[in-house]
Amino acid sequence: MPLTKNWEATAFSGITGNEIKVQGEVTDSPSPAVPHLRKRTPQGFITTILQLDLLNAGAADQENFRKVSYAEKIGDISTYTHVEIFLDNDKIEGVPVQIVGN
């Protein structure tokens, strides 16, 4: 299981519309595959919770952290209130969405 830290989720209005951005840090994998976040399919029953899968993260015995992020255009700035991060179908983190500039 990788170590993770410094998770945050922010919804904001930009020049191109509303967007949500999720960022955190995970232990880096020794393989050439880069850790990243991907939207889970299917999403859960609660539509205000964005669920993401963490892929290609390294083992917890490493202290080499890498930033990961996910961004998505959203219709309404309050589309999501919470974000859940999953690794191998286990929820490893949950963070509230902060709305910026509204």
C-alpha cells in the first residue's frame, strides 16, 4: 500500500468554465509507470461524491513522493461536495471539495 499525503479538492470558475481539480502526493513506483488518478467507472450512488482510482503508486516503504492530479470540467461549481480516492477497490482517502471564488 502506498503512502499518500496533502490531498485537496478545489472547484472553481475559470475562463473556460467550471472545473474541479484534485491534487495529492503518493509514493512513487519503481516501475516506469507514472502514478495518476482516473475517474472510477461506475461512479457511486451519491452523485455529489467524485470517486477516483489511484493507479501505479509505489509501496509504502519508499519515501519518494510524486504529485498526482485530476481535473474535470463540470457544469455547476457545486456539482461535487466530496472526493474519494480508491486503490484496488479500497477507499484510502476522502476530502471535502473547497469552492474557490464564488
